[in-house]
Amino acid sequence: MKTTSIFFFTMLIYFLGISNLAAAEVSKISGSLLDQNNNPIPYANVALIANDGGGLVDGTVSDEEGNFLIETVKTGEVILVASSIGYTTFTSEVFELISGMKKDMGSLLLEDEMTGLDAVTVQSTRPEIIIEPDKTIVNVEGTVMAEGSNVLDVIGRSPGIYVDQDGIINLNGRTGVVVMINDRQTYMSATDLANFLRAMPAENIKSLEVINNPSSRFDAEGSAGVINIILKKNTVDGLFGNVQSGGQYNGQWAPMTGLALNVKKGKWTSNLNANYSQYAIVNELDIQRNFMVPEGISNFGQDSRIQQRDKNWFANGAVNYEVNEMHNLGFNFQASTSNDAANNTSFTEITTPGEENSFLSSENDASGHSDRIFANLHYAGKLDTLGTKLSADVDFTRMNADSEALLENSYWIGEDFENTQMDQILTLNDMYYTIFTSKVDLVKPVGKNGATLETGLKGSWVRSDNNLDLSRAIADGPFEPDPNSNQFIYNENVLAAYGSYKGKFSEKVSFQAGLRGEYSDIKGNSVTLGQVNTQEYFNLFPSVFVQHQISEKYQIVYTANRRITRPNYRLLNPFVYYIDPLTSERGNPNLKPQYSNNFEMNHVVNGMYQFTLGYSETEDAFMQVFIQDDESRSTTTFTDNFDKTRNANFRAIVPVQLREWWGTSNMLQVNYNRFKSQIGDDYLDNSQTSFMVRSQHNLTLPKGFKFEIMGMYLGPQIWGQGEIAGFGWVDAGINKSIMKDKLSISVNATDIFRTQVIRAKVDFADIDTSFRQYRSNQGIRFTLRWSFAKGDSFRVNKSSGSDEERDRLNQ
């Protein structure tokens, strides 16, 4: 701990003096983009290109009002290029870029391209990562790995994010991340969310917003932060879209296909994405467990092979109606269905001193089905010419899931096969949940100097019903009910209100301060056990942001907030689920919400280099706990509240342009984690400093080929009782567009050297367990994408919906 404290203190002193880097003068090139009807063009690419053919100098993306600002310390003769799909490309005259200059390009006209997309080639020049004071934007559109990947893959390659092999998303070394799509939460379990994001092609998304410390405008739910997925918007009058098909081979073939359509007619705009995909893995799992018995140490050596295949359908659509220039109405929907099947075979050898070896052979055949529907109605309007905005949303989500698993076990001693004993465990699990939310937000300019006041109200009402039916049979005999069967009904009502004020202390120091209050009324009813647990509480969640523009090229953003993560419904259910005869999982009806206090100091240099120090302290943190019974030699896992966890982290994001055709994005993250809790009769106090490093390279090759390669390594780390060894992997992809960019061909290779192997152990109190796992990550993906368009260009107003809805049935 002393060494770690010295490290972070040294880094803090370094950052307080980093303003010496800001000596160079920054040039500012600004302007606005308009169409031929004088309407602003949002989200267009704007770039400075070296006149000597040296390629991209710097670039940005226009905002909602079509305004742009490029800040750069580079000099030389340049031209300014602005482009957007559906419009002709604007190219300026050559001008001299001088250190410290301020040049207003005025209003630039991008005319409608009347020939349609088939005759237009648009090259994206924007940076891959854009750093803003309150978030980091990762531009996905146009990258090689996006065309051959799904959304979960792309999330795992974003700054500060790691997705483990179970699909759990970690942000800055912490779990509890809220995932949103177009400002709307997904609200599902980690397993369902992983399947949902795997079914969504990355080609359909525009960008990711990584928000480490959300403001009070966001739900207080999600202690680690927010990831917002922004889908592409339609930009061509008439018909515009693409069709893609392909698949992945990693020992099993998993096909995928998808369709994206965008249509506009008059004041109506609409879009639809429909995709089918399969996810297939073979999970090789080796477990070693040691138990203390009177004769000495009994060892369980288990070899398992789990073959799994998920078949997923996903559809997302939206319809928007522009009443007039001031008011918009819209409807969004999402629908998904998943069918999965898994076969788990395992063989366990049990050795005990003084006894003949015994053996256990198990086979678990499982299948499941789930359906999810989400619908949203939203309104967005400008109430005056001063910028007062009002938005309102009503959302509804329903999900049904059922599963069936038959576990067959055979036991024998030595070579006495004639006396083999057999039993069976049948598990039937049915679950549904419904969520209804409503929300209204108001943004009003107040005073002078751009000060604004935001306020809003939100209510959410959740109901979940989970029926777990367990039964056992000896050999081929009849199944008898198991006492661990249980029906669990969960109700949660949350009412929230918030207020936030944004202003300036001075020309160089701006701030935003907010307070959110949430009242929660929760009831969990175990019908079978006759056990009712209720929780009722009111909490305040403050947030503060201070942005200090020290110089033209250097700023510091300070943030502090308080967050909550409520336990998901499944974890509160006092169920018992058998993984195998010696390993089970159970729920915890006494699980309490976890609260975290988060602090961050983010240094941004030249608008692209990011150096961040953060600290988080979490009370009643959710952690998976292992307990074992030496007498029965069985292991049980469940989620419990740890007394306190601490996380300190340093993150550096450094993009480097090695050549005009070779750009890199590099990240280093160092985490210090400490876990303290009373677990049964033993006290856990565990800490470690770990690191994560990632380097991604983007190369533009001759003859129109684009190549990307990404390497990532995670150092050794601890997680509660567990210790995880370091591991890394390398992914690569290549892309080629032909037929005037209408046909795109992508090939991606994952885990090229087969090194994404997880090795972990738990050595705490009387628990001595270790395992090795590999999930057939090594594979190759093929993708073909055909783009088509028919119609004139047009401008789409940005519709505003609710900023948060659903994300929990988590983990």
C-alpha cells in the first residue's frame, strides 16, 4: 500500500506541473456548415489536409447546430475539407496555418448530392477517439474491425473497458456499468445483455460514448459509469441501407446476416435494423479443489468441456415526425429473441489418503429461450428562441425467459463399475419481468455567459416473477420434488427528481453542479418459503464538474459524484441452482444496494492526449463469495456485500500518427484495488496493483486495403477472494471496398496466438481451488456488406428521447 500511495502521489505532483507542456500557441479554425436551405448540417466530418499531400493534419465533427472548431498546434499550408453523406464535399482554398492564428471560415455551403449514394464516395477523416470534458467518444463508423465485429467486441476495445469471457463489462477496473442504446438503457441480465450485444453488428453503430462519471441528469444506477451506444441515422431521402452476411469459425461455424434500412418522406423519417446471428463456443475448463479431511487432503480433479450455441434475432426501429422546426415526435422499438443450447460433460477423479480413488461422470444438457420487447414514445421541443428545451418519454419493456436442464451423474469407486450409482437432477426455470418508466426533462438558459439550468422528474415501476422447479431421481426412477424449488416475485418502484446548474467562475473556469434524489420501494416475496423482504430508502446523489482551461492546448476536468447499484432480481431470489452435484449457486435475499463515491482528475492535452487520476470507494460492494463444506466436499457460490472496496487508477490515452498512412491509439491503465470484508468466521483484507495495456494500429494500404491490428495485455489482478493470472491476446482485420465502395469485404482474426487463457485461484480460509479456462476465442470472421441508396439527400433533425431507462438484472 505504501508503494502504491507514493506512486499515485508522485503522479499527482507531476500532473499539477504538466502545464509547462502548454507553452506552444494553439490555432483555432472555426465555422458552420449549412445546406442549400440554410439548415445546419450536424455530425459532418471537417478536416485540415496538408497541401503537400502529407495527409490529415487535424479534424473534428460538427455539432448539432452545424458548428465546428478545430484546435491544433501544427503549422503549414493546408486546405479545409467538409463532407457528409448525401452532400457534395466542400474544399477550401489553400491557406497558411500559423501558430496561434484564429480563422473564422464563416458559413460553408454543402449542396445536396442529387445523384444518390451510388455515385458518392465519402472518406472519413475524423479522429477515432474524441475527448470531451464529460465523456470520451469512440467513433466506430468506417473502421475495419467494426465491419467484421459485433457491438460487444467493439465495446471491449474502447478506452478503459475490458469485457471478460462471461460478457461482464468492466470500466476502469470496476463492474456495475450501465449500457444504453441511443440514450436508453437496456435493462437486462449480464448474460442476456451479452447475447443482445453479440446479436447487434457493429456496422450499424456510429459511435460509443464512455462516461466515467455521469452527471445528475443520469440515473444514479451504475456505480462504474455509463456506456452509450449511438446508432447510425438515416441521411438520404428515399431509401438508404445495407445488407451484410458472413460468419465466424472457431472450430464451429456460426453464421450471421443483417439488413439496415433508412427511409424518409416529407416530415417522416424511419429506420430499421434486423439481424440474425449465432454464437458458438467450446469452453475447456479444468478445476482442482482441495478439501481438508481427517485423513489429510482430498483432491477433486475435474475436466469439463462445455459446448454452447446461441441463436439470436435482433431488430431495432424508429419512426420520427417533425411537426415543425420546433417540435418532434417519435417512436422507437427493439425486439429480440434468443434460443440457446449447451452440453456440459465433465469427469472428476477424487483422491483421498488411505482410500481407493472414486470417480464422478456428469452430463448436463440445457436449453433456453427468451423474448424481449422494448417500446418508447418521445417528444422533443424548443419552447422559445433562447434555447429552452423540453423532452418527455414513456417506455415499456417486457421479457420472458425459460430454461430446462437435465443433469445426469454416475458415481463409482476404483474399477467397480458394476456398482455404479446414478442420479438425475431436472431444473425448470421460468421468468418474466415488465418495466414501465416515464420521464420529463427541461433545459433552460438563465442569466448570461451561457449558463443553463436542467431539471427533471422520472418514475419507474418494475415487476419480476421467477419460478424455479427442481426435482431429483435415483437412477431411472421417478422424479421427486426438491425442497429447493421456489417462486420469487419482485416489485421495485423508484421515483426521482434532479436539478443541475451549469455556469462559469471565470473565462477559463466553468462548472456544473447537480443533485439527484431517488426514493426506492422494494419488495421481494419468496412464495414457496413464505419469506417477504422489503426495503424502503431515500438517497441523495450529488455531482460536481469543474473544467479549468489552463491554456489553449491544456485543460483539467475535475469530477466528483455519488452512485448506487441495486442488486438484480435474480440475485435476490433465495434459489439453489446445481452446476454439478458438488457445485451449486444460490441467491441472497438479504443483499443490499452498493454505494460508491467517485473522484476523477482528467488532464487533456492538445485535445487528444488524456491523462487521468481516479479514486473510488464503494460500501457494501457486490462480490462473488465461495464457501465450501469439507464434510460433504461441496462448493457453493453466492453474491454478498463486502464491507468496503477501494479503487485508485491512472489512465493514459496517447494516439500517435507514425506515418500519414499509419495511425495508432494506445492506452495504459494502472489499478490499485483493495477488498475488505468479514466472510463467515474469517476476515478478508486483500489488495494488489495491476495494469492493462492496449495498442491499436490502423493502416491504409495500397489499392484501397485497410488493415487494423490490436494487442491487449492484462496483468495479474485480484477480485475479492480470487487471484487471476496475467494474460493477453492479439486481434487483426483487413478490409477492401470494391464496385465504387458499394461492396465491402472484411476478414477478422481473433486471439491469433491462442493466448486468451484464464488462470485463477481462490486460497482463503479453508478454500483451496484453482482453475484454467479457454473459450475457443481463436477464430476467423468473414463479412460481406452491400450498400445501396435511392433518392435525394436531406437533413435529419436530431430527436431526443429519454436519457436512461433500464439496466439491471445484472451479473
